Amino acid sequence: MIHKAFNNEHPTAPIFAISRLRMGTDGMGITTLVTFMGCPLDCKYCLNKKCHEPIYEEDGVTVRKGIMMLTPQELYDMVKIDNLYFQTTGGGICFGGGEPTLYPQFIEDFKKICGDRWKITIETCGRCPYDTYERLSKVADYWIVDIKSLNPLIYEKYTGCRSGVLQHLCCLSKMIDDKSKVTIKVPHIPDFNDINELYKDIDEIKEYYEFPNVIIAKYNIK
Ligand code: SF4
């Protein structure tokens, strides 16, 4: 597959999976999970290692096998098969990855096409600039944010990146009026944190950032 030339009217995004008919894992109702390539973190137990692979072959033009370079309209045409399920269950599209906040323009354009009939969920590690939160908060109906850890030492050891979690939680908290639309995941990461750390993080997130939905996620690393 040859990558179509990028142009501002029809931006494309590299997508490595489209998973249909999901329930109870990626937002409300029946959802289709769309996973983007690329992520700023380097988690030790990355669940989607493919997102870190190169997008192009060595010629820098040909898109590698298993990756689809799609415009929002092309994606819409592929996922609209479940329109009825989305509308009758209050579901829609969950953008994950990899890291969906790397593609705000694509998600905004997709929202213009699907309108309010479908719900948009952003499943993110939360590491993105303030203006991206500002843009996506206007099109996202729900957020699922896996914060890894509030403890900067654990975060940095696990992700290989400097922690900005507190700033990111602040941004999200400012942008979203209805905090019940946000689910914060606090993962139990084998060899990195323990249950006491988790409860400490949960208390802090509820008390200082006022997000009521905080859940413990268990990473299955086998
Ligand atoms: S945030 Fe998710 S996709 Fe990114 S490195 Fe961590 S587990 Fe992998």
C-alpha cells in the first residue's frame, strides 16, 4: 500500500487495528476500537508493541504491512457497518493505540463526519499538550486515562519518560465539566507498584482532581 500524499484537507492517520463489537471495555454501549500507531511512552509491559514499529518501509513511502493509512472518511466508511449497534446502545468509536492524542486533527475531522449520533471515547495515557486536551475535550464524550502511577519514580522507571501526570490530570480536570465522563485507570504493575501505592493514588485522584471513577487495572504480563 502506498501512502497517499498528506494534505491538510484530508489528513491521514496510521491505524493498525479496528476491533468491532466490543462491550464493557472501551466506553459506553457497543464500540469499535480504533488503534493508532505511535506512543510517547515506552512502558516495560507495553500491551500494544506494534504501535512502536516503523510505519514505512525503508523507502520512506510504502506503508508497512498490517498498517492502514486512512482518512477520517475512509475510516468512517469502514466502521459504519455497526451504525445501528452504536445508535441503539449509546456506543460508538473508541480511539486508542498507541496514543490517540497524537492525532487530534484526525479525530476532530472524524467527529464532523459521524456527528453526535456516535459517542467518541479517547483511551489515552494522558501525556499530551494542553491545547490537545482543549481540542479533544470538544469532541470526546468519554475519556479513559491510564495514568500508570502518580509516583514520579515509579512512573519514570516504568515508562522511561519523565512524569507529567499531575499536570495532565490538572489539564483534564480543567477541561471537563462533567467528571463522570472520565475513567481513570490506576494499574497494578507487577514489580513496580503495590496495592498500598494504588490506594494512595486513588485517594489523591478523587480528593484533589475530583474524578469519581477511578478503577484499578491489572496488567496481564504473561
Ligand atoms: S502507553 Fe500504552 S501503547 Fe504506550 S507504551 Fe505504554 S502500554 Fe504501550
